[in-house]
Amino acid sequence: MDSRYERLAAWDKSYVWHPFTQMKDYNRTDPLIIERGEGIMLYDVQGRAYYDGFSSVWLNVHGHNVPELNRAIEEQLGKVAHSTLLGMANVPAVELAEKLVRIAPAGLTKVFYSDSGATGVEIAIKMAFQYWRNTGVPGRTKFITMNQAYHGDTIGAVSVGSIPLYHETFRPMLFSSYTVPYPHAYRHEGGAAGAMEETLSQLESLLRTSGDEIAALIVEPIVQGASGMIVMPPGCLRRMAGLCREYGVLLIADEVATGFGRTGAMFACQLEDVSPDLMVVGKGLTGGYLPVAATLASDLVYNAFYADYEEQKTFFHGHSFTGNPLGCAVAIASLRLMEERGIVEAVDGKAALTAGRLAQLADRPHVGDIRQQGLMAGIELVRDKAAKTPYEWSERIGVRVCMRARELGMLTRPLGNVVVFIPPLVSSDAELAAMLDILAEAIIDVTEEGWGA
Ligand SMILES: *Cc1c(COP(=O)(O)O)cnc(C)c1O
């Protein structure tokens, strides 16, 4: 080990508190310290190369150190790094808003910027809440979320979150939300159709009994990410949207993970021709380069705030870095590259290649379920395949597989017993094949040969 690495590793352990990380475990390992990236590879300070098999936690679109994206930031940097959006505008924020409205599901016409998925969700929730106050229906104050939902880590986002491990601790400080099941076929006795019917019937009966106290339903459309890459049966989202319309409830689509081509369409809602009232985007918006998020709103929502100043219907919300010019400039460049290079159109082909490779794992004794939509995949590992018995969480099976994958040269992060594969959208066929070889080897090494036990 070289001395530079040793110094950085010591400082990392001494001074950095890592997110979603038990530091006692972390401090027992040799930390991975990334120095640079090129294409879909990341390189650590010791020069070791890794495939970015999880798009740096679901963000990256075009790979790293992309000349066109770098140039967009450099050119903007030569003009101004930041200027506020409070009561005034800046060039990239305006141009990006126009582009976003053009590619968004029909009916979303306004863009409210923020700086992370969680803040984008907070904004959507507050907008939905105030929408009903502004329109003289103050009784609609509650939200419906879905079982195992993840919408970010700020308090409002956690209040519409439903992953016990992350959210239970904070329950006493949260507002309460209604929950309906996300349609999850794997362990449902009725399979995909049964899971979907259960979701729709529970949603409908909740709307029937409590609809007039509901402000909005918030959903991760088509794929519920953090819960383990659960893929909705086809048609479910469309029928959920129909129920929201029928009962006059706003629909918030959290496309933070699914947006920008990840599922095979620009936005997952577009796979089922759904136009939400509010849509949150983040992660891939800047190609995974800088922290910019946005909450898109329909005319219906926007017009409820559009009033004479004295009526006090203004949306009093904003962040210091709202509409940051550097971030907006790189987002524009990312969208331009996506268009020029046909990135979204190519996802289906790459997804098919991925599906073919993953299918070769289906017969392995501890591969329980393989779920995939576009370039978003999760492999659920089970102790007993026939009984679908989960591994005990203390076995850390997902962590061990991901550590083995890292040794073999690919980075990813598990969701419990689910191993995630979310490669950058630009990954070539050869790169996908190489990453999927590593993934397969890591799964077999750990689940069949006891690696890392
Ligand atoms: C990642 C994610 C968020 C939170 O985004 P941050 O930028 O991490 O705050 C919200 N919703 C979904 C669906 C996500 O995947």
C-alpha cells in the first residue's frame, strides 16, 4: 500500500461520516477511494479499475469525464457559477425548463428547481397540500403512499416513505400517510395479476372511504427502486392514475430513479401514457454530474397558486442553489447528448441483452427472482428457492456478493438480499456482457461457494 492511500484512508476513517453506512463496519475495511472516472470505469487512488455497475447509485447516464459535459460546465463557469432564481432568472435554468417541458409527459408545463430528489419530493408534497388550501378545500391534507416506498431522506419525504429499516426510527416525528401495497408478484399467491388486483382494490376502497381527505397519491412509477427493484405488472400504473382522476386526488410521480431513459422510455409514466399532476426528477437529470432536481407541475396545480399578491397563494419555498446555472448547463448538455446519440432508443436493445444474460442465472439454486425493466435490474437471492425463504439479514448476503463483485472489478450496492444492476445507459454490449459476467461469478462464488462467509 502506498503512503498516499494510507493517509487518505486514515483521514477518511477519522473525519468522514458516510451515508447509509454503519461506520463501525466501514472502519474495519480498507476504504475504496475513487480518484477519477473515464467512460463507465471508475479508478481508485491505487489505480485499480472498476466498472460502475450501479451508475454511482443510479445517477450516471453517459459515463464519467465526458468531454461534452465537461465543456458545458467549463463554458458556464466562464460566465457565472451561481445566481439566484428567487424573483429573477438565469440563462441555463430558463433553457433547461423549456427542454424539460418538451420531453415530459403531456400536461406538465412548469418547472420548479431544487437540488436533490428528496427536496424535489418535499416540494411536490407541499405543492399538493397547498393546492387544496388555495382552491378552498382545506380538508384534503393526507397522502397515500405505497408499501416499501422510498422518496428520499428529509422529513416530508420520509413521511411518505415506507421502508421500516430506514423510516421506523423517525415515525414519532412524521406526519401519517395511508399505505397501499405496491404490486409485487414474487411472493403473492395470485402472482402478478393477483398482486395488481389487490393494489387496485385496496386503492379504490381507500379512495371510496377516505378520498375527500386525500391530497395526493405518490408513487414510484413502473419500478419501485429502493425496496428491491419491484416491477409493476403492465397496466397497473394506468389504472391507478385513472382511480386518482375518478376520486379527484392529485397524482405525484416520483421519477427520480426511473427518469431519463432508465426504464426504456424518457420517463416511466410514458410507458403507460400516464400524465401525473406533479412529477419529480433528479438523479439522471444532469447525467449524474451535479445536484439538480426538479418538480414539474401541471397547469391545474400552477394556476391554483397564480393569484393577486394579497391573496397569499404564493408558494413560499426555495433553496439557496435553486436553478444553479452550472447544474442546469450540464443538464442541457446531457439531454442534448441523449437526443443526438439516441440513448433512450437504445435502452430496449441493451435491456434485452441484459435479460438474456440474467436468464442464465435463473436456475442457480439461490437466485429467487430476477426483476428488470429497461436498464434497472434486481436479483433477489434466497436461502431456499422452492419455499422462497429469504436469507437472514445478518448473513449480509447482498453485501457479500457486492464485495465479491468489487474484488472482481465491478461496483454495485445491494438492497438487502437484492443485488442491483443499474449500469450507465451508454454501456456498450461488450461492457454489459463483462459486467454481467462479474455479477454472475460474484453470485455463484458467494451463494454456492460460501465466499466471504
Ligand atoms: C434516490 C431517490 C430519491 C432521493 O433522491 P436524493 O437525490 O438522494 O435525495 C427519491 N425518490 C426515489 C425514487 C429515489 O430513487
